[in-house]
Amino acid sequence: MVIKAVICGGGNGAHVMSAIANSQDDVEASVLTLYADEAERWTAIMAEAGGLTIVDTCGEEKKETKVKPFKVTKHPEDVVPDTHVILFAVPAFAHEQYLNALKPHVQPGTIVVGIPGQPGFEFAIRGIWGSISKTVTIMNYITLPWNCRILQFGKKVEMMSRKSVLPGAMQLAKPPPNFEPKDKVQKVVGPKPVLQPQGHFVGISLSPSNPILHPSLMYGRWKDWDGTPLDAPPLFYNELTEETANFMSAVSDEVVATAKRIMQLRPQVSAVIINLYILDILSGSIKTGIGLTYITFVA
């Protein structure tokens, strides 16, 4: 069976995801991008280049894979009605636009994936799709599977690192599917990272890695800056100080305290608190790092 997927977005993540998906056996992936004339430009550039190339620099040796041109459109009616999996690879502020565009065309039994979906992804789907949301399986993953960047729009993209595992949460459609939804999504994104949808969506809401990492890094970097111009642009994740690491740990501790309070108020719910989350998902890509918290709520 060929798995048909629609990837929403036109940025770094959508470029890598569409290349990986279309390199898999028995996967046919299209891209839906609603931004300006992005669909037309991507289609024309990819046709001229003869496909989309992904440059994998995750390992010691650089690898390049080129996939044949695939459909890129701004018209959801062209790709959504017969799709099995819809993946959101756009920032959270764009979710509403895509959900409204998808609503008239989505079919019961579809798997809808936020990758990442960010906290509240499921609320956006329920609020915009209403009763339709009960007929689809919803997955929300904590982050994008790769660190990546577009080298040439529509033509070449670089994958610089790949997570080893990707925590998430899942709500099954009603009636539940007679297959394992995770397996279909895993087929689309490739063998790595290993997808781990488990527990309640509140676990994703309390495990927002970027909102823990980025403000802490920015504050640690600039809190004592006197306004003197720098000799070179600073690297965002490099030159991490112990003080900044402590900021991150303090925010992570607040998340753990929130989880424990939820368990006090709801004794029937338990939380599995996993430390060293960053080291876990980036296993093999980094040599040292700090641990944050990933929380899974289970009934």
C-alpha cells in the first residue's frame, strides 16, 4: 500500500521532510504551502533542477540524495482528499491558516501530525474543525526531527543533525483505526528518529524544549551586554556558560513542580519524568550537554 502524505509548509523542515518522505519506498508525499507564490516558485525551481537534493552532514561523511520532482501546491483540494497523513511543518502562528484551508477537504481516518505541534496543537484542531476533529487521529511531537537549513530554495537542503528519538503524544480517532498510526507516520519521516507517541497531550505542553532553551540562552548571552558591537556574530548554541545552564535547569525545575502539582490535584494521573531529554534525542550528535525534562502523563 502506498502511503499518501501532505506536508504543510515551505521552510527548512518542509524541504527536508518532503525529500526524506519521497525517498522512502511506498510513500508519495506532496507539499501544501499557502505563502504567497511559494508553491509556484518551488515547482518551477525543482523542475529545472530535476528534483530536490538533501545534503546529509549528520555523520562523518557527507551524503547527497536527490528525489524526483513531486507535487507542490497552494490548493488543498488537489492533495488532501485522498491523503493518509497530514504533517504540519510550519510555525505555530500559521497553524490556524492551514487548518481553515484543510477543513473542507480532510477525510475521517486521516492522521494529523504536528511535528512540532507546540503546546495547544490539539486545541487548535478541535476549535477549528469541531466534530471533524473526533474522526481523525492527532499526534503532537515535541520538536522537529532534524536541524536543517535550505541551501537553495526548492533545489537543495542540508540536514545537519538528526534526533535519535522523538517524544510525542497521540489521540486516536473515533472509531479507532484498525492499524497502528505511528507506523504510517514513521514510514513517512524515515527510520530515524524513532517516534514515541505516548501519554496525554499535557505532557507535550509541559515539555516545550524551545521555550525552555531559547529564552534562557538569549538572557544568558545578552543580560550583561553593554551595547558594544561584537567582532563577529555569536553562535546561538555555542559558548554555553554554567550560569546559562543553571537558568535552563531552573525553568525545567518549574516544569517538574507543575507536573507534580497536577498529580496532587488529579491523583488518577501519573507523570513519568524523564531527565537528560536533550542528550537522549541528540544521542550521537553531541558529545556533551545539559539535561532538561520531558514529562509523559499516563492514566
